[in-house]
Amino acid sequence: MISVSDVSKVYALESGDFFALKNTTIQVGKGEFVAIMGPSGSGKSTLLQLIGGLDLPTSGTIEVDGIELNKLNEKQRTLFRRTKVGFIFQNYQLLPMMTVGENIALALSANHAKKEEINSVVQKLLSDVNLQGKESAFPSQLSGGQQQRVAIARALAMKPSLILADEPTGNLDQKNGEDILKLLSVLNKEEKITVVMVTHDHQAAQVADRIIVVRDGVVVTDGNKGGNRHETVANRMA
């Protein structure tokens, strides 16, 4: 499903080159739920952006569903993101001047879907995230938990095979955060959608099948939650 092979991301700064990622290699299987953890500035969000085609690596290759992102031009990457990937962000990124229904329908409208199809999809997604009857509300009229549910519904509109979630519970209280994690888990287990989630919250990471820890641009641990770790950097260098 996802193959990140020997990927580095380098930013040229006045003080010298900064390696956001260094020779990173990970594999994510179809239908997996993977959490990526690490301190601020560790490179975890950079890794998520590269997997989603929002940026390109300085070196190495990234494949998603057999598509090598390095070989796509900007227009092709936009189409890839629109059809393959659902993004969920910490700050929701809903358009404030659009209603809930219009926010969810954004990608469908961009793909020139018929009005009847759009209405049907929006109603189904609102039901899926337990927000029936909210299609005419504006984001400012919703709680943070409700806004994140709208963001998840929007991410699902094009039936993506992959959800990339960057700190999806970061702005929520414990109850709303737990509800969002349960919803992501249901989508993963029942809809078989691959989920890659960046989080700093150890409790949130427990919903994942596997936890990858990134530090200073390097994957230091890649394994399951029970302690049976896969190969680590230390082992490879031994």
C-alpha cells in the first residue's frame, strides 16, 4: 500500500542544510492503522506530508497503491490527493464561509459530480459521523468535536483508500478526542481504509495496530504496541 524507501527531506537554511528526514524507510500494508509518534520537530508531520504528495522528497522514493509520487507532476499529484487520500488536520481546515454540506461536497463539486449524487453522499456521510441535520450549519456554529467530524466526512467524500490524520485530537477535550479515535478505528476496521496518524499522545496511539517513533528525522522504532519491535536503527547499525 505505502512504500517509503530511503527518503530524505532537506531544507537549505542560512545556517546550513537541515534534514527533516534522513534515509527513512517504512512500509504500511493495506488496511493497517499506523501511528507515527515523536517530539516536535522530529519529522513526523513531514513524513505524513510526503506520503500525501503535499511535498516531494529530496531523495528516495515514495509509492502509494503502486503510484510513485516522485514521478508525478503537480497536476497529477493534485489528482492523486483528490482521489486516493483523505486528509484530517488538527485545526480542521473547514472553510468558514461554506456550510457543513458544502465543505463535505467540496471534492465532489470539483470533480463535477451531479447535484443528486452530491446530496446523497453528503447525507450518508453526515449519518456516518452522527451529524444528521447539520448540513446547513456553518463551522462556527459547531463544537470542536463536531467540526472534526465534518472534517472526517469531507475526507471520506471521494472514498479514499488512505486517510492521513495529523494530530486529529490535538484541539479536542478527552471525550471528543476518544470519539474521533473510535470513528477512525471503525473506518479502518469496517471500511478497510488504511489510516496513518501523527500524534504526540501515547493514549491516542494505542488505537493503532503499529507505532512508528521518529526522532531527529530518523525512524528509531517501528513495531507493534506489545513490545515485539521490528528492526530499529540501532539494530541495523550493529
